Amino acid sequence: MVGSYWRNIRSHEDKEICQCNTCNVTESMEHILTQCREETTQLIWTMARNLWPHRDIPWPKINLGIILGCGCINLQAEVQERNEDNRTKRVPRPGPSRLLQILLSESAYLV
């Protein structure tokens, strides 16, 4: 339970507000995972981004939706077909997809 849930529970009202010394906002899951200015939170996401080895695939903008849906991530690459049409074809990239799923889920767990 986070945020306003704690507002009406005697002797637990202080849990409604972010407990770090810099934010002073109502706690929410999105705030905890992505928006809190706590040094460790920012460090974890920076380290995850720095671990990402695929320079041809941009690191996603981290938000609650990306974190919650990370198990469904399916990265694809456009590949030029070698035929008379020279069309591009989208092919799955299972290795980078799985790595991104792991980095996002483990980073969220660490936060």
C-alpha cells in the first residue's frame, strides 16, 4: 500500500509522503520506481542504461508502463530483403529482448 491509503490510519499517516529527504510528494508506485530523486534510485537506472550493450537499439524511456509490461517486450530489427522488391522485413531480436526484460525487471526489484 502506498500514498493516500495511509492518510486515515492512525499513527501511520507519515507513510503517505515520500520518505526521502528531497521529494516531499505523495508516494505512488511510479514515484518510487522512476521519479524519486533518491540517489540510489537514480543510480540503479543509470547503471542499467550503461549496461545496455546494443547501441543500435535505443534505451527506452523508463516509466511504470514499461516496467510493468517488460515481460512482453519483443524487440525487432528492420532487415533489407534481397529480392527484386528490396523491401524491409522486421525480424525478432530475442537476445536483446530478453536482456532488456532482465535489466528492467531486476532494476525495478532493486529499487
